[in-house]
Amino acid sequence: MSLRLAGAVLLVFSLIFRSVSFAGTSQIKGHMFGDYLYNVANHDKREENFNEFQFRRIYFTFENQLHDNMKVRLRLESETEKTNSSGLISPYVKDAYLEWSNLFRGHKVVFGLSSPPTWELSEAIWGYRSIEKTIMDFRKIRSSREMGLGLKGAFDLNSKYNHHFMIGNGKGYKGPDDDKYKLFMYSFWVVPVDGLTLQAYVDYQRKEMSPKVNDIVYKGFCAYETPQFSVGVEGFQQSLKNDVVDSKNVGISLFASAIPILGSKFKVFGRFDYWDPDTESDDDEENLIIGGWDFIPINDVHVMPNIVARTYAEEDKNSDITARITVSYKWSSGQF
């Protein structure tokens, strides 16, 4: 999206919001992150020395609190890889849902296009979506959004025992359902002591293939957070099985971030992922290694020099190494 077009869109939205009266209170929020990147090395020689400035994500979010226990949310998203026929970055709908709180004690019911329980928790604790997606998102195990119905909340007043159940189309945000099968997702997590989170997740979907395939994902997640550092580990297995196919893929991710001097505007972060796309095959494993430094001049503005490396078990396949300076910033309007 060109700067001139983006400015025109914001002006139109501003005029609309000033002239329209909404029930309850409303807020507009945004989040943008992008990089300057340079490919130091790449297994594809044509990609070596490639460099560019890019926006990897642009979020534009509108929320309206209809009532004390009911709100709606609409989020538009743009990314460099998705363009229209003219090559301009195109926005698409990422969130569109109604959230009804306390319909059941301590729970929310969510209907529409929303975030499933798959990696919502681990992404929040990792805290660096602007650097990279969590491992299951990065490896496209499931979609980051689902159209469906969800129930999430706590079993107790102290929110030590929590869960999130959702039934969705299983198509993500990329179009309407085209078969009769649904994706069932369930996450349960506990916070036994302050800072410690333990999570178990499972989902299941029958897929319309010939013959039909049972697609099951299991995940475990553990993290510990303090004001000065956080560390987490996430592991999963996906199984695809029918009378012909019986394949599994597995992945594990270890990440950490820390403030070297408490109260400073600097953080360091790192991550290591292991990925095996087929446990029955050899020499197809990959590793993802991320390291960086986070400078926070003011709240919600981050400047992050970082290195991303991908290594391959495949013989004679060289590693990919990319150096980046990533900039992330959020903004929001006052309530109106």
C-alpha cells in the first residue's frame, strides 16, 4: 500500500468515525513491523546478497464495547507477500468477531473469525511476533485464525486453571468451508505459581481426501516469566493417518528473553527451533536459530537488530543467514 493511499484510507476512516455514533465505547489500534534485511548466505545462490526494506505486517483494528459484557472486533491485515494485480499491498480481514463475556461464569463466548487456542498463549509469552512466528505458525501446522465458535475462561477465581475450546471450519481465514468436517481444538493450562505456565493442547480434524485422513496435533508448552527474564519451551507432533498414509512430523522450540540491567531500555532475545517434517525420512530436518537485541526508546516502539539462520540436514545444502534491523511500533486512539 503506497503512503498516499494509506493516508487517504486513514483520512476516510477518521471522517467516518467522527460522523458516526457508536453504541458504548470504541477504540482504533494499529501495529506495524518491518525490516531492512540482507541475505549474508543462502542455499540458493540467487538469493545471496539480496537486500530490501519491507513491511511484514500492518494491522488496523477497530473495537467497540457494545455493553459491559459484549464487544466486537474488526482487524484488517496487510503483508508484503499478499498483493493485488497491480502489485500493491492488499489488506484482508484477519479478525471479525463478537465476544460475549460472563455468559457462563468466568468465561467468554466468541463467534466469528478469531484466534484459536493453538498458539495464542505461547505467542504472547514469546513476545516477539515481530521477529518471527511461533514454530507451529511458522511451519504452517494450523492457521492463526479460524472461523467458528469458541469458549474460553478460568475454572477458578484466581485464574490458575484455564481452558479454551473452539470448533472451526479448519480453513483459517482464507475462504468458506468446502466440506462437512470441522476442526476441534482444546487447550488447558495451569499457573501453579506466579510466573509458571504449563499447557497441554490437542486438536482433531477429518480431512476430505481419498481415502479420508485423520489429522491430529498434540502440543505441550511450559514457560516461566519474571520482570527481568522469560524462558519457554514448546513441542508438538502432527499425525496424518488413514489406511494408506501414516506420517508424523515433530517440532520443538526453545526461546528466552532478558533485560540485562533491570529497568533499562534494552533486552536480548534468542530462540532455537528443531523441525522434522517426516519422522520416517532421513536428512530432512531443519534448525532455526534467532538472536537479537531489543532497543525500546519509548513504550510500544522497538528497534531490533537480529540474525536469523536456517540450517539443513540435507547433504550439500548450505545454511541460510539473514541479518535484519526490525522496527515494530504500535499506536492507539483514545476511547470515543
